[in-house]
Amino acid sequence: MHDVAFVVNPASGNGRTRRRWPRLERRFSRILSTRFDVHMTERPGHGTDLAREAIEDGATTIVSVGGDGTLNEIVNGYLRPDGRRLNPAARIAVFSVGTGSDFVKTTRFPTDPDAVARRIATGETRAIDAGRCACAGPAGPIERHFINIAEFGSGGAVVDRVNHTTKVLGGRMSFFLAILRTMPRYRNTRVSYEADGGPRSEVMMNDFIVANGRFFGGGLMPAPDADVADGALDVVIVGDLDFRTIRKHLPRMRAGTHLDLPGIAHLRCRELAVHSNEEMIDLDGEYVGRTPTRFEVVPGAVRVVV
């Protein structure tokens, strides 16, 4: 086992990564001064197992090659359930080649393989926050980490549609078409929540976003003030709005200028207890379960290559 391990999702980028990887691997080899291991994911969730096994075998740099969903799996292998790192010295590098690739828009990580390789070689790191979500999984209650954004409501249904259709048109168009096909049928629902142990608030909502990063949905910016290293989560609630109103204001959400619109609520907290009906939840663009019960920030949980 080598110090650097690449975890590659060959299905990312609508399958383009599978075709491109031999050439990309040669480019990484030319710049990195040490040999590295390559592990290919073969099924949903496999990235979590591969990252955990690589760290347990001695790797201290795990390189995520895929989209935001691949990175989410790696983060869940990198962290223990309680939010501590499996190896305190381990770090994650990101080479984002997925459909949405939204996390790197916040962090401004490079998307050129040569630039990523050079940053791995320099060894500079930064500690950033992660989020943790408790919800009902397919086989019972689960807790799972996220690095970018958690979402339930109409957005969870949109993500589920994106992940069950072709992504050949790319991230922005794939999400836009899914919004047009899914959101007109979504019925707004009532949710109550307590932020940081405060009083219970109740709202009729269309979408509920709990953000560590700023972007989702192929370039929409629901949380323009989010900071991945501030020890807090940015919560943006799209209230009792109809699809026509939401569609009208999509350009403002893309520009991050929507927080002052009527029907949009915004708060920042460390922990959020949620009481809702059965809602589809996505973490970092991947469906994980239903009916969220709690979100919390894990400050400085992930060491990333910068």
C-alpha cells in the first residue's frame, strides 16, 4: 500500500471517467514523485469502503475522482461515525469530474489534473467542517456525514430524478430539466424545527437546505454566505412558494441574490432538530433516506489538500 490512494468512480461524468482514466492516470504519474494505488468503485457506497480500507492500510492521502456523490462516500469512509478522523494525519484531495461538481465551486479547488497533482505534491492542507444528518434509512435509522449540502423537500425529489436519468447533457441542464419535470408536482409541506436548542419554529416549505458549501444543482447558489470553515451550517428555507414563482427566481438563486425575497428564510446554527413528514433527503446530491430528524456541524472534521 502506498501513501497516496485514488478512489475513482468510473461511472462519474456520465461514464466519461471510465474512458478518460488511463490517460489521466499517466498525467498524475508524471507529476507525483511517489507511486500511488488506484481503486475503482463498483457499486453505490463502495467509495466509503475503499477509502476506509485504504486509510487502514496506511494511505494518508485519499484522492476523490468523481463527483460530489463520490466525495461524500469518501468522507464517510474517512470519518468515524462520531466525526473523528480514522487517521488524524489523513487528508482528502479532490479531482472533481462529476455531473454537478458543486463542492469545488465553493472551495475553488482546481479541476485540471496537473494542478491537482501539484497540490498533492506540495502537501499543503486546510481543515474544513463537515455536516452530519440523522434520518430514516432503507433499513432503519442512520447517521451520515456530508461535506457540501443536505436537502429535503422538492430538491430531494429533483436529485432523485437526476440520478435516475441520463446525465449526458451535463450538470446544469440535467438539473434544470429535472426541476421542470419534478417541482410542478411537488406539494408543499409543513415542517417544524429548533435551531441550537431554541424555541420551535414552524413553516410551510417547498425546499429545506442545510448548507456547508454554497452551491448545488449544477451551479445554483442557495447559500451564498456559507463558509466551509466557520463551524456553522447555513440553513435556507424556500417557503410556501408555487412552482411559477420559484422558476421566475431561479436566476437569482444562481446568482446568490435571493435571500431577501419574500418567502425565503435564512439562519445559521450549529445543530438543527427537525420534525417533518416523510421527505426524501439528499446529501451532496445523493439520495440517502427519508424523514430527517437532526443536522449538526462537525467543525474542522476534514483535512483537505489546498
